[in-house]
Amino acid sequence: MKRKKNKQTEYQKEKSKKKWEHYRWVAKLTGLAFAISFSFSFFSEVALKKASLCLSMTIVLLFVLIGVLFDMVGMAVATADEAPFHSMSSRKIKSAKVAVSLKRNANKVSSFCQDVIGDICGIISGSAGVVIATSVASMWDISLLVSSLFTTATIAALTIGGKALEKTIAIQKSNEILHQFAKILSIFYIGK
């Protein structure tokens, strides 16, 4: 009876530990999202303040592209197969070790790439679109409402179209995308 009670206590402790680890991850993710959003917003505000219309549009497209690329990485990590990376890892290929680590933490990687970076880029590109809409309205003497609607619709269409396109690519080429992403990260990776 005592052994059964100890197993239940161990199970409850393990369950509680996992619960707190999850809350710590959520807290870290929230703080990271704030810091990245603050940095991206600051860059956007400073860059767009004195930028020409062409440069402003380029900056917005850059944010859309970053959002789409990180969404693709998040999807690829979630759908990739871990087995080929174990084989590469046994041959001491550094990027394979990183890929295995990313795949084993796919929920966190996917959440960071898609929810943090992807969503932040979507929000920043939308707010930067206001600057473009205002510039276009004053430059061509058209209604701010019409300019805002057109700008917002264009940014939304590019983001949604880009994400729809990348999801197919991410699923079909998930291992290749994960490996390329792992190669980039392995430059900064300090591991065992």
C-alpha cells in the first residue's frame, strides 16, 4: 500500500513540475514577444519616420517576408521527420544535432516562429501600413479612408497568400527546411 502511495506522490510531483515548466515557458515566451515586438516597432517607427514611400513599402514587405519565412520554419519543424537527423548526428554533423533538438522541441519552436515572430511581423506591417496610407493619401490627394483600406487589404493579401504558399512548401520540404534552419542556428550553437 505504501509503495502505491509513493508512486502516486511521484506522479503528482512530476505532473506539478511539468505544469510549472509550461508556465515558465509561457512567461519566457511572453517576455520575449514583448522584447522582440518593442525592437521591431522601434525599428519600424524610426525607419518609417523619414523614409520615402518606396522605402516604407520595402520595409513593410520585409516584415511580411520575415513573418512568412518564420511561419514556414515553424511548420517545417512541426512536420519534419527526426530519423534522418539522428543518422547525420551520429556522423558528428553539428547542424543535425541542432535539428534534432529543434524537432524534439517542435511545439516551442513552432510557437516561437509562428506565434511570436509571425504575429509580431503581421502586427508591425499593419501598423507600418498606416504610415504608407497616410503618405499615399497626402501625396495623391485621395481620401485617407480609401488609402487605408487599399493598403490594409494589400498587406493582408500578401501575408495570407505568402503563408498559404509557404505551408505547402513547408510540408513537402520539411526536412530540407529544418536542416537549412539548423545550419544557420548551428553557427551560434554552443552545445555538448
